[in-house]
Amino acid sequence: MSGDRFIPFRKKDIIGMCADVLPADTNKEEIVSFCALLVNRIHYEYHQQLESLKDNYAAFDPQRDTRTMFNVSDAQQAQSKNRFAKEFAALLDAANFEKVTDQDLQHALSEESLFKVRLEVTFDDFEEVVFYRRGESQKTETIRSLWGLRKKLVNFTNYDRVAIYITFKDEAYFSKKRKAPLGFTPGSTIIKLFQNVPKADLEMLFPNSEVRMRPIDKVVIGGSAVIGGVVVLVTKLGASIVLLASLLAFWFGWHDQEVEVTKKHLITFGIGMAVFGSFVFKEWTKFKNRKIRFMKALSDNLYFKNLDNNAGVFHTLVDAAEEEDCKEALLAYTFLLNSGEQGATEVQLDRDIEQWFAQQYDCNLDFDVTDALRKLLNMDLVTFSEARYTAKPLDEGMRILDEHWDNLY
């Protein structure tokens, strides 16, 4: 499996790693101060992006608890939605999320769920559906069946983080379908963030997913009902059914022998029907209880996997994107600083960092060197000449970052 762009280490750990990469005579306090200035600059830039996301999302936020000062036209709302979609996609890319392809999504819908629940999703309810994931890994889980007597090891692909962006169709659609939307507002856009989601269970993240019985469940319940029903009919209603059949045959003229119905017959028939009705109710309750257990399994999974919703997702993703940008910039600057005056090409830098992670930390990743170098160039911390990048000295880099803060306002 190819590595992800996501760097699975905390920013604080990366700062310590960078300090260890530099020569022993490097002033550790300087590198720590440089990292602090760099982190604060990136944090300020993402704070502005967060405010822009909140402003554009406010017009169609289904959980908004503030008043609107001005009426927003449909055209203005559409413009805000388009701006938000672009900014949100850029934020997810900065946080090193990868878009889940339609092929992966269809594969997930056709694959059997790990927690043995069959779900059905009505895609016609959505105007737009986009899934993003980060941190792909292979895991193994023990699946139990036959009341725990049978155990089976299942290997599956797991996503550490999954973000979803879903826009519902307008109210006219649901009115035409005579379908009452539950838990969401027609025309609204919802955003959710989940953790530890098996690839095969992506369908459980849809807001309109409904539990359906699997074929094996239908066979178990149906077989039990048929066998039980036959037993009840033979033992409790056998005589009553024969009497009723004879009575109907006499009424329709199929035979001439008169049938005498006594009070005892009526009582026996009534008791038999009551027993049969009780049996039907019991089987129906068994079906409903089984479905409730499946719904509970679904809700339990979602309860522990859900991280954030709607506007709250921005804060989590902005923090994640900020962390990734800081880690990428610090790693690229440190390795270029280590290369001295000769610097390194983009390909060399990318290879050196990826090999260093693989050898030192047994970590396979696809370092986003292009984005890291772009950030460093924008901050004037590196120079580019003849296809090679060179880091400015540490003290000069600190001066450049400090001057940026002095001239910010």
C-alpha cells in the first residue's frame, strides 16, 4: 500500500526530530524559537481561513443559533455555498485528506458490513455527496457467529478519519415524494467528521441509511415462523380447521351433509384463534426486536466514531491542517538547512525525508514536498535557483519571521 501524505506524529514530536537532525553544534534554543515563530505565523493564516469558512457556511448552517441581520436571497446563498465548497475542499487537502472515489464508495456499499448489519441508502435524497478520508491502514478483527461458537478472522481496510459533505435536495423534492425528512432540513448542507471507520462500513455514515434484514436473517425468522405456525395449526387449530372446512363446504353446496356447530366447537375454535393470534404477535415482536438490535448496533458504532458536526468540524480540520502545514514546513526547512549551500532538488528532498521516516521510524508516507516548498518560498525562508532549493540560515530565518509579525498591522 502506498503511503499517505498524513504525517502520523505530533507537531511537538516533529520539532524534537528536527532538532536531532541538525548538526550537534546547532543552537537548540534557536531552532525551538524558529519553530515557535513559524507555527505562530501559520496559525494566524489559518485563523483567517476559519473565519471565512464560518461566514460562508452561516447562510445554510442547520444548527445556527444566532439571528440573521439581513435577508439572504437564494442567489446569495448559492454564491456562499460555492465559495464554502471550494474553501472546505482546500482545507481538507491542506489537512492531507484524500477524496474517496466513487469506485471506493460503490465497493463499500456492495461489501458486507463488519458488524453484520445491512443498510440501504436512498441517494436520490442528496444534491451532492463528497467523502474524504485520512490515514488508511490494514486491520484484523475477530467476527463471531452461531451464538459465539464460530470465530473468523477478517482483514479489512480502516480509515482513521472520514469527513463527509452532504447537501440535501430542496423541500419541493421531499413534498413530491411525500417523504417526511427525519433529522435534517431540506436544502441544508451537513458536515460530519468520524474516526476509525472500516471501508466496508462507509454507508453507515449516511444520514438517511436504514436498517434492512439480510437474507440469512429473513431465512432464520421466516423458517422459525413457518415451523412454529405449522405446529400451532396442527396442535391447536387442527379440529377447528376441519370443522370450519366442513361448514364452508356445506354452505357452498360442495356436499349435502349438514354440519352441527355446538357451543363447545365455538369455544374450541375461539381458543385456537387466540393461540394463533398470540403466536403471530410473538413472531412479529421477534422480528421488530431483531431489527431494534441491528439499529442499536448501528447507533453504538456511530456514537463512538463521531468526532464533530457541521461548524464544529471547521475547528477540528483547521487545527489538523495547521498541524500538517507546520510539520511539512519544519521538515523541509530542516533538511534543506542540513544540505548546506548546495541545497537540494525537489526530488532529492522528497526522497531524503521519506527514506528518513522509513529508516528511523518505520513509517511509510508520501511526503507532500511540493506544498512544503511552496509555503517556505511564500515565507521567504528558502531560495530557488537552477532547480535547487536552499534554506536561508537559521538566524536570518528568525529575523524574517520576526519582521513579518512587526509589519503585520
